[in-house]
Amino acid sequence: MKTKSPEKGIQSIEKSFRKQVQKDQNVKSACLLVHSDTNDIHLNIQEGLSDSNQPVYMASVGKTFTSVLIGMLVEKGKLTYDDHISKYLEDSLIEKLHVFNGNDYSHQIKIKHLLNHTSGLPDNFRPLFEQLLNDPDFYMSPEETITWAKNHQHPIAPPGTKFNYTDTNYHLLGLIIENLTNLPFHEAITQYIYEPLEMMNSSILYDSEPLDKQTTAVADFYANQNKITNYKGYAGIDYAGGGVVSTGEDLLKFMKALTTHHLVKKETLKIMMSDKVKYGVGIDYGYGIMQFKPVPLLMPKKFQVWGHAGATGSYMFYHPALDTYVIGTFNDFAYERKGVKFMLMNVIQRL
């Protein structure tokens, strides 16, 4: 399926992007990359960045990286999706992790439950993020964020029965990755993904440096008009739930490798996408992968894309029918929903 007029569509997309950023005084910077080999399209533009190759914080887009790394470990025989997480984590962390209606389900949580957010565990990110905004010096390690959730929150359902999007799941996955690779999470991402794909300008927020030491510092990102770029405690509450810092070109390398089965096998990607649950109207969630599907009157067939979005208005999606990748961010929590809406209505719609 080819676009009718790639040049006209791209010009319209660029104009729409610049207009969106320039009219919103709260948006300090943004970037957009649109690429299609089939349609001979490559647009890489930015507003407010030092250049189009300045790294940006991609928020929950990083969950796809975490899920892919788990898939790679599955293929290496290090674990299976049906394994119980208690097999790979300290007893002290698992103890009373999931007590619901008087029943202890802590030892019934499986790897796959974390990946598609059906563990029933509560979300530790939002309340801890509020603490961070109130105290820039606030810090918790990933283990401490999980313990905090155990002590201050309550599970919402038994494992495998209900969808609940939560960073707690991906914090646990990060710790499992560390235990299986004997590497800190940021080193595992670098060794398994960044280095093989030559993602030279990518890192994990606050925890690692890009392979290219000349890479520009990460662009500022904001929440409630607060510049939180240097809130170091953010690393602990974000962690494997979305710490990826990257560029459009590097993320394109990642998505191309994923869609062409150079990171995980075709069979593994199929499992990651097929074991899905309902995220919202017109959106299913697999293993770290959001999948948009047609809904009469609400979600046109043309919006069938898969990938992930993040709270800063970040997005990284692939459109199979158009063989097109759309990657970008608005670097502001105010765009948590508006980022995806912009991608669908102002990019996909114009292709």
C-alpha cells in the first residue's frame, strides 16, 4: 500500500508539526521522524532542540526495549514467559508482594503477567512522581519503589485476570533482567541492544552515557511547567519502565530491527503481540507493545499501528500497511495523550 502523494503529505506533516509546537508556549522542544523505505520518505525535524540528533527522553516507550530484552533472554533459554517471577527474585521482595482480599498471590505472578500488565499489582510511578515533583532531592532505588508499593498500595485483582497499566511490573522485569544477565539494567540494554544496533546516541536516563561520547546532552523535559531534567531521583522511579534516552535515527534502527526480526525471532514477536489484553477503546496491549485496532466511528482502519507511547508526549510506532515508522516527542507531560493524538491525526492521517 503506497501513499498517494508522499511529497505533499510530508510537507503537510511538517507544517502541522511546526504549527503545533509554535502555538503552544508550554512546549519548549519537540521532534518528529517519519520514515518509509517503500514510499521513499525520510523526514527528521525538530523545534527547540540543538539539532535533530539531540537525544530526548522517551518515557514509557522504553517498555518496548525491556520487553524485547526479555524476549531475547527467552530465546536464549534463560527463562520462559510462563515462569513465576519468584524464581528470579529475592524472597524478601516477593514476600507479600500481592495480597488481594486476604489471599496471597505473590508466588502466582508470571513473567507474562508483568509484560502485559495483568499481574494485578498497583502502579507505584504516579504517587512517587508526585513526591519527586514536591521534593527534587527525593530518591528511591527500584527495589525500594516496589517495597513502597507493597507497604502503601493494594493490588487490584488476582494475577492474570485484569489489565492495570503499572510501572511496578516493569521495575520487576528490570530486576529479573539484572539477575539473569549479571549486569545492571542499563548495561544489559547497552550490551544486548544499543551496541549490536550501533545506537550510538542512546543511553538510559542518568545511569549510562551514549556510545558516542560527543553526543549532546538529553533535551530538557517538563511536568507541570517544572523542568525535571536534572531530578536525579527520577531514575529510580522510572528505571526499566521507561528510562530510554535516544534520537529519532537510533529509535528507527531499533524499530527496523524489531520489525525485520533481527532482535527477536518472528515467532517471539508474534507471541509478544498475540498475548494481548484490552488497554482502552481501540487499543490492545501485548508484551510492551500497544496495538491500535479499528473501531467503527472511533478508530479508522488507517490508524492500525503498533509500538508504544510515553507520558511526555513521546511515541514510537510502525504502520504495517504503509510500511512507515513514526517517532517523536513533545518533551512535556501535558502531552501524555496529545502526543499520540497528534501522531494519528496529523501524521498518519496525512500519509
